[in-house]
Amino acid sequence: MNVASRILKAFAASLLMAVALLSPFTALASDHGGGGAPEPMVFTVNLGKDNYLQFGLVFETASPEAAHLLASHKPQIQHKIILMLSGKESANLRTLQGKKALIEEIIELSNHVIDEDEKTGVKEVLFTKFLIQ
């Protein structure tokens, strides 16, 4: 029994050593290097009498400062996007050209609110979802 207990202790010590050595690497492997993906702005708006549009947006900015400005002006930007969409037709927004035009309008509107341009402010707007019913 003495030999068996020595073997068991040696095995347990080896196992604990392996776990101790590998634990920092598993922590590093799970670190993806940042704050994660930005949270999308989600909208649900009426389009005319019979349709509604639900979509999500993520903004790509030229700098962290522009991202901060965008976050601090989020209510104004949301308000202006909702008002802008009140005049849109669902048939136009169903087309690729309509979606691209909407993106350009949102970029222009957002940069106007934060007093920047596409080089220093919002560079791109990405849809995370887009549903017309």
C-alpha cells in the first residue's frame, strides 16, 4: 500500500502542476483583445399606414473620439433617424439602391449632429438586421 500511495501522490502532484502551468494560457486564449462588438442601435418605425421597418445599425467611426461623440449624441441621432424615416416608402427601401441611399443619409445625418465629416467622424453604417413587414 505504501507504493500505491506514493504513485497516487506523484500522479496528483503531476496533475496539479499541469493544471497550474496551463491555466494562464487558457485565460489568454479566451481574451479576444477588447470591449467586444459595438452594441447596435435598433429601430422599429412605421412606414406609411400598412408597413413597419425594423432594423439595427452599427456605426464605424474614424477615431475613438468620434465614437465617444456618437455615444454622447445618441438620443439626438436616433430622433433624427426616426423623423427621416417617416417620409420613406417601403417599396424604395426594399431595393439595394434604397438601402444604400439610406446608409448614406444616416452617415450624413450622424456626422452633421456630431459636427464631423466622413474622414473624422462616422465612416460607415452597417445594418445588423433589416425587416420590412
